Amino acid sequence: MTTPIRIYPATEPAGSKPTGSAPAPATPQRPGLVWLHGGGFAGGDLDMPEADHVARTLAAAGITVASVDYRLAVDGIHFPVPLDDVLAAWAQVWAQRAQLGIDHLAIGGASAGANLAAAAALQLADAATAPDLVVLAYPTLLAVQPAPGAALRAALDADPAADRFGPAVVRGMYENYLGTPAEEAPVAAAPALATAADLHAYPRTLIVDAEVDELSVSAEVFAQTLRDAGRDIGLVVQAGTDHGFLNRPERPGAADALALIAERLNGLTT
């Protein structure tokens, strides 16, 4: 099975419809990004702003984006099917990178898509096809996550609309994804369970987190383990945002985050 991919060539704002086939060659020597939308593993599509607007904005900044239409955890589909789709899409884009004019290829995603990106990078870390950069926007990386610290708990209490990812919600999301109890999640489904030894070759990573988001606890755990492993990790908290802010492009935080991501991608060197 070929995983459907929508290609947004660098400097071209319009993406093609998902076909899974090779597009026309793009401008040579551009960075590329395999991008994965969020949606709790069970929702989302290539037309939501978190997919389409992100891809169009980055393409206009000179980055060729491959937005992946991975299978969702619905109708009996569970882990590892979505991750397998992501790995297949990565292999497709990697094989076509010369045609696409890509000189450095990154992987990234938002929310549950960031989970899939982090997990794919872990599987690829020791391979010749490893990503040059991993971009994680407000990721969810633990099926059973620790309680937030006092400052975050106070911020969540002060903003009830942002307080929507408590333990029961996260557990339910992962149990739907896994098809098993959350406590049985493997590292490939909950990448923040990885040890420093597991991450010994992990690619350089940029995490762009929301300021008021209980899921940020898992990002902090993952970032600390990457530091312990001596890896190149940048963690940026986007001020004034809550979870899913890339899906609300009219807000300043989304534009600022995409500018940062574009800067990091355009700065990739061998």
C-alpha cells in the first residue's frame, strides 16, 4: 500500500492533491519536511489548518513539505498502523528527494502527529535515512503522564478552555490508539518512555510547546532525556498559546512558531 502524500513544493503556495506518486521536480537544493497533522490519533486530515496552512506557510518560506495522510485509529485500526504509514511515507519521500529538489530532510508533526514523528525518528535514528531534524509542535509523548507542576496547574485552572487534557482524556486517547491498556504502551507509541541509551543517536530536535497545555509535561520529560543523552535539543515555549495553536493560524503564536520552524529548517547544513 502506498501512503497518500500531498506535496507542497518550496516557493509554491498551493499543494497538489494526495496521490502517493512522485510530483514534478521542485527547485533544487531546498530543505524538506515530512509533516504529520494531529487529531488524537483518531481525527484530522490534510485540509485542516494544522496540515494545510502549516505546509503552505513553510513552502512559501522555501521548504518543500510532504503532508502525510496516515491512517487513523478508527474502525479497528490501532498501533502500529499509523506509525507504519509514517515510516512508509518517509521512505517514499526519501527515495524521491532528488526529484523534489531536497538536500536536507526533516520530519515533524503536531500533537499526535508529533508523537508519530518522534517515534519514527527513534526507529530511523541509526539508519542512513535518519532525519536531519525532528520538529515537534505541542507533542503528546506519554500515555500515562505525570501531573503538571504547580505553575502549570495554576495556569490551567485560570484558563478552563485550555484545561482539556487531564489524565482520563489522555488515557482514553492512547487506549483507543493502542487497543490495549495505556500502561502497556511501548516506547514506539509513547516516545518519552525512551531512556538516554535509547536516544544515543537521536537526531537534533526542536520542540515548540504551548504555554498552557497539560501535554507539555511529556515534552519536558522527552527533552530532559535527550539532554541526558547529550543530544541537540531545543525546547521553545510559545508565549500566550494553548494546545493546538497551529490549527488557529489567525493567532500571533502560530505565525511566530512557523517562522521559528522555517528558520531552523532553512538553517540545516550537512
